[in-house]
Amino acid sequence: MAEDNIFEIVKQKLNIVDVISLYISLTKKGKNYVACCPFHGEKTPSFVVSQEKQIFKCFGCSKSGNLITFIELYTKKSPLESIKELVSKFNLNIDLTRFSNSITTTTKEQEDLYNINQIANDIFQFEILEINQNEQLKLFLKKRRLTKPLIKEFEIGFADKDKNLCNMLIAKNCSSFNLANSSLIASNNFDNFFNDRLMFPIKNKDGRIVAFSGRSIYNNVEPKYLNSSETIVFKKHEVMFNYYHALDEIIKKSSVYLVEGQFDCIALYKINIKNAVALLGTALSIQNLESLRNCNIVLFFDNDFAGKNATKKNLRIILANQKRYNLKVSFVLNEHSKDPDELYNIDEGKTLSEIACCPVDLFMYLFNEFKQVFQLETNESRKVELNAELFEFVIYLQEPLILKLKEKLIENKIFSVETWNKYLFLYGKENFPLHPISKNNLKPSLDNEYNKKNYSKNSNYKKYEDLNFAYSDPSFDRLDFFEEPLIQQPKLITGRNLVFYLIIKTIIKHPQYIANYQLVDFARMAFSNGCQNHKMFLCFLINSIKNNKSIDETNFESYITNNIDLEDNTKQIYLDLFKEIMSLKNKEYTKEELDKNLNNWMKETGQSKDLIINLDRRK
């Protein structure tokens, strides 16, 4: 045991079976222990713990690791916080201060920014609680019903435009270099970045302040909300407002309310709903979903156009990834034209409580949405588009609920039997153009000697070397105490997949061929379940060409690699697809062949819409 390694010391002192048993029920099976995995939904146990190896592995979702890894995943805590929890729970006689250097994962530059943000937050809070006499601020706090206890609870502060924050921070020994990188001061002249704004600290999952969101106390100032720029400690897709503050309640209830803004979180807190978070962007990210693993996500957005779009946008992401992250979803049906903060102010929270405390499931959400489309005063073509969008969600219901929804809609004369069946046939499929939240690798798994040996011996690989192959998902990483993995078998690229690959190859080689097409033409192309990565890659390619006329086969790979708007795993998926497509033995299409195949694919959507409109007219 390394005496200077806290991780090894803790692992040596504890038994993984004892640790995991504190959180889930384990059953002994042979020399190992099994359970239903706590990290994804399942009925048949695939989560295995080896007491001999002191490791765990889930063969359903591939989560694996040691006892510290388990605590990180289960409690959503950092390695440092996980170590602290184990030391506390098992009363280990360990002086953690001895290992402060070995258990920190932050650099000095990051620590400097954390320190600056904390000092700035102390200054902002002192301004609002102790000394500020700004009359407009007082009026704003009164209107928003922000009492001193609430201000302290959420650590809300105030950035006074008449006081130079930079000078105050330098007086507290903060360096000008670090200040320039902190997003607290204007980059050109060291003036305040935030002026006359109510300040909300944004914390990471460890409770460190990484950024601020400032709300102007004047309603005629734009933007009303101003967030810190991204820094080495702040990436907006990695954090959510109020997550750290609400974490214990989220874990306790396995539920989280997803709202639009800071005041919505505070409004829910006032009615004793303490498990609310707000996004810093418009949609859930990979990191957000990982943080909310095993939760029922209650979507509670405004009832305006933007709020409804945000609901559907996040619903798509949740449904497309519910199995991987063991997520459920429900909805607060807000039929008022007010946000949660405004609803609270109607009657001291009574109306808000009635609405927020009774979320509905996907079934009732869809019924209400279909009903609203039916009652909408618009043309039939628009109604078909809206209904088609909703049918993408229908398939995520259990079969009995799909039948129940069908009966309820027909009973209310919203659909005829024939129209329902046609919609379900044409649009009842996954067709979500999302950022892929996937770690699937399209290459064969050759990371161990067993696979290398058997892969090279398998004559089928040599026999078809001139054909196009795609590979299914790789087998799970092996743990020595389990059976040998299955050899991965190649799959021929044929049929519609081959057509798609050749369309992509042709467009990359001849981007001028799509000059007369629009992005929306490609976005509406129907793809089968399991092929959404293909659709996303296609839309990314078309959008890149339309916005950058110099994109072609010589530079597209580097364009993907250097694109700052793509997540790393998205880049990898796109790069793998690009390489696989460009390695096709088949020659790309001519312009005429491309047009023919695109038109055949695209016309399905147009013909489907006309058919449904005609069916609706016959009702």
C-alpha cells in the first residue's frame, strides 16, 4: 500500500461489498455478488461485484470501477467528496489534510479563479445585505419578494456600477492577471463586467463558484440577464444553477424540477420544492444528464412559445437517452401565461403549489398537446406538422398506454381511426436530430489479446475484404473473472445504409451538387430507429457546407476536429462516420443519381403530409 496515496489507503481499509451494500441490496451468486444496476433501469440483474477483485461491473450499461468510483457515480460527487464520504461513513482514522495535494484535481490557475469568485461573491453579498442604499435595488427586491433569509440561502449579491470591483479584488491580493481571466471585469479597461445587477453565483458539483449570472435591476436594460463568459473553470454545459444547493434533495427524492431561470428555482423553494435546477443554456447537455442520472425530470417551463419549444426540445433529449441514464419524465401543465415566479406572486404561492405539486406523465402531456393542436386556428398543413412532431414522442409510451391514448383521442373526435393509424405508421418512430449522447465506437474491439488473436484467425474477415462493413457496438470491456467476450461480427453495408453512405460521400466530394437544396430538406428526411447519428451527421455536413463554402473532402476531417461547437464524443462519432464513408469501395453518385436518390428519400415526407390532410378532410 502506498502510504502517500489516499485512494489506495481507503481501498485497502474497506471492502467493496460492504461499501456498495450501504446503497443497494446485493445477492451472493457463486463467488460474486449481483444486483439490478443502480445506474440504469433493468429487471434482470446485470450488475456484478467481485469481492476477490474489489471491483464492480454492469453488463447492461458498462459502468465499472472500484469502491470509490461507485460512490462517485451513485452520489454524483467528485473523487475528493467521495473519499470524504467514505472516511466519514466508516469512521476511518485518516487525516485528510495530509493528502490535500494528492486528492485535488485542480490546477493552481483554477484554484486562483475559484478564490477570486468566492471573494467577489462575498463582496456582492456584503453590498446587498449590509451597506447598499440603492433605491432601485430596494424596489426590485420588494417586487421580487426577496427577503434576507432567501438572499442568504441562495447567496444572492449585488454588483454596484459605482464601485470598481477590480480595485476591491486587488486590495484583497488578487492578481491583475487572474482578474483578466475571471470574466468579472471588462477585458479592455478593467471596468466592471457586471453593473447594477442582482448576482447569482453558479456553482459546480463540488460547491465551488465557477461563474455568475447577473439580472439587471432595471427592466429597460438589455440583456436582462448577463452570464459570465466561459473560463478555465466554467463551461456552461457542465453546470446548472442551484444544482449543488439542491443536490441532497434531488438524491433523496430521485426527482428534479427543470425550470428556465433563477427566480423560478427560488419561487419553488418558497413553496418547499427544494429540488429545482435551471439550465444556463436552452437544452440539457451530456454532463447535465449524467448529473441527473436515475431521476424523474419534471419539466416546468413557461407557457409561451419559447417555453413550449424548450419543453419539447428537452423532452426529445430525455426520451432519446432515458435508458442510458435511467431517466423518467413528467410535466407541470402550466396553462397560465405566467412563469413560476409570477405564479407565486398571485396569492403567496397557493396557485403555484396547486400546479407544481401535481405533475402529469407523458400520456397526459401528449393528450393535452394533441387537444391543443386540434383546437388551433391554423391551416391543415401546419396541424399535420405539429401532430407529426408529437407522434415522435408517442412511441415512448408502453403499448397499453399507446392504445389508451388512441382510444381517448378518437373518443374526443380529435382523430379518426384511419388518421391515427396513418400518423402512427408514418411518424411513430425515433427521428430526433440531437447531439448524440453515445460512447459507441464503430471500430471493432481489439483492445485485448483474446480478441486480437481470434479476430485475425477468423477467415470471414479475409474472405470479404473488398466489401463494405460496418461494426455493431463493441463488447463490454472485460473483467478477468467473467467469461471471454464474444467476437464481434462484421455487418455488410447494403440497402438504405449504402444509399445514405453514398449520398454523404457524393456531397463531401461534390458540395456544389446541393446548391439548390436547403438544410430543412435534409432535416425532414426520415431515418429508422438506431440511425439518428447518421441524420445528425448529415445535417451537420449540410449546415457546414452552407455556412462555409470552402468545405470539401480535403479539409472536412480537420473542420470536424477543430469545431468548438461539438462535444468531444460527437466529434469522434462524426470522424468515425467520415472515415468509414470515405473508405467505401463504391464510386460516388453522379449529380443525376444524387438528385434521384435524394428526391426518392425526401418525397416520403411530402406525400405523407398530403395523405393525412386528405384523411382529415374525410372525417
